[in-house]
Amino acid sequence: MTVLKIASWNINSVRARIGIVERFLQQERPCILCLQETKAADDVFPAADFNRMGYVHQRLHGQRMHHGVAILSRLPLLDAPEDCWRYDWQDNGEARHVGVRLEAGFRLENVYVPAGGDVPDPAVNPKFAQKLAFVERMTEWSRCLSEPALMVGDFNIAPLPSDVWSHKQLLDVVSHTPVEVEALGRLQAAHDWVDLGRHFHPAPARLHTWWSYRSPDWTVNDRGRRLDHMWASPSLAAKAVAHMVHEDCRNWLKPSDHVPLVTEFQV
């Protein structure tokens, strides 16, 4: 058996932060890196930088200045069928998904769920309604999934009370409201997805992946949330041997507000 190391990171502009991406890749050497919020159309994505670093197999779904996802790999990537490697789960053309098949025998789905705006009421906030609709379309897709898969990315929902710095204070804040948590629960149940973060670090262990830029020193008040996730089909989850959250990256120069996750599989 060999170890397959897969990383996921909302980088919040890949061109602005290519320096810390390179530092992370040199330090951790994942086989595959999934990025969200790349904020770059495909024609300006820094593909040459990743080629130089050995990540020559690339699948991009970019968008100018907004959203965007990418899969960068040192290993060959197998294309998914034409109609299912760029899902439009928001039904509005935004670049929020890219998927591939791997020679290891499973699908890899990289997802950037909409944040949902500030008001947690779909009747008055169209962005929140779109977020719930996005998760519902993912749920329908999950019910029909007939092969092993790893789904990673910024889900923009912290489901458990211990996934946020204050469950009580964030119950009415988008990303931790009951309606979002219930929607994510239906998504998880639709395929019996295994939440690898909590599989390896059971609640109530602290496991934050995001801290607001608004805090002058994020380490002082530590008001984090677990918005980033890696979920696996049950058969694939059985092959996972480790899961890490690289919190130290939040201290690097010009950091993203998210930190990378890494899961290792024996395949």
C-alpha cells in the first residue's frame, strides 16, 4: 500500500498568496492540493508556478475576481464524464465545483459553498436562499452517488456546537444557524458521508479552520469556526489514517482567513 496525501485550502486569491501556497507545498508535500476561492479565471491562473513545483496535473474552474476552484496534483488525474466535473449546484454559472477521478479508485469533488450573506432568512436574503438551494442540490446528487468519493472544500457551515467559538452567540449568525446545520445534516445522511475531521478529532475537541480578518490578533480571542471539511464515502473513510488542520498557516505573511486541511489515505 502507498500513502495518498490530499490537502484542501480556501486560499482567498491564489495569485495574491502564491508565496504561502508554495511554502505549504514544500513543507507538507501533499500528492494533491484542492483550492477554493482562487479568484482567477483559467487564463490567468498561475499554472506555471504549480508546474514548477511539480503539480503538473491540473483541473481548473475559475472565474474573474470571484469564487473559483482548482485541483493541482503530482499524480495523474482522470477526467470525470463531461457533464459532472463542473457542477452548477447554485444554478447561476458561478465557479464553485470541480471534480475528477483518481487512479486510486475514487472520485475527488472540490466544492466552495456560498457564504450566504449576513441575514439568515431566505425570504429577505437571496444569498441565503441560494446557499440553502446549493446544499439541497448537493444532497440530491449525494443520494445518487454510486461510487466512492472524497468531497472537500469550504462548506461555509460549522455544524456542531464545538465547531464555533461560542455556540450561544452564533446561533443567529450565518454559518451556524439551525437551518444551515439541518441542511448539512441531510447532505451528510444522503450518502452516509464520514466527516473525517470529527472522525479523527471527536467533538468537543477544538478544530477551527477559519478566523475573521476583522480581529487585530486572531490568536488572542481565538474566535474561530470550522467551515472547511473533508468528507469521505464509508468505504474510503476506512482507508484514512490521519487528518490534520494546519493552524500555523494563519500566522504566515499575507495569510488566508482559512487554513489548510490534510488527510492521508492508505490505498
